[in-house]
Amino acid sequence: MKLAKKDKKKINVKEFLNKKAFHDYHIEDIFEVGIVLKGSEVKAIRAGRMNFKESFVRIIKNEVFILNMNISHLETTHVSYRPEEGRERKLLMHRKQINKLFEKVSKDGYTIVATKMYFNDKNTFKVNIGIAKGKKDY
């Protein structure tokens, strides 16, 4: 007697956690946002060629950008189509969320940091950003 095999979808959830952000800051609010990436960058992230420990988020002209995030190239990427590794990448948020973020960040001592990056169940790349206040070094 054979047991029927169930079709199971393999969910390849790759998560990148920024432990340094939790060590250096008190995280108060967390937002889940999308990010604008090129095709070769998505493949490089799936291969694990990303570093965002030193990255930070800025609001420039009512748009949110993540700066200093490094996504290195794959060997299979065509030479003529290689976006800059450390370019600024736009984050996708609603206008009300951006205004709320700007109000909190304009207070003294607050900043925005990327805390976690992952692929969700729909295979879209998401970023968790948090409003953070720096810890004091004694």
C-alpha cells in the first residue's frame, strides 16, 4: 500500500538579520517596506552576496532611501549590465507612513535603521526598518 505524496511547495525563506542594529540602538517602531532592485541584484541576494550592517535610511525629498547597502555582483552577470554595488536604493512606503517617520526622526537623537531583510511567501524582497534611539556607551 502506497501513501499518497502531498505536493509541498518548498519555501526558500532567506532571512538577513542586522544584529548590530539591535546592539547599538533601542528599536521603537518597525515598518515593513518594499525595496526597488534590479534583476541581477535579486539573484545576488538569493546567493547571499549582500551586506547591510553599516547601512542607514534617509528621507530625501519626501522619498525614503537606504544608503550604504552593498550587493556584490555575480560572476554570471553581464559586464555591460552591472549596477553599482553601493548605490542608493529606494524604499516603497505609503505617504502617511513617510510623514509619521519624518515626525519621529526630526526629534533629537532618533534615526532610521534597517533591522531585517527577507523574501516573503510571494517571493518579494521586504525590508524591516525601525525608528531607533542610540544607546549610551559607558
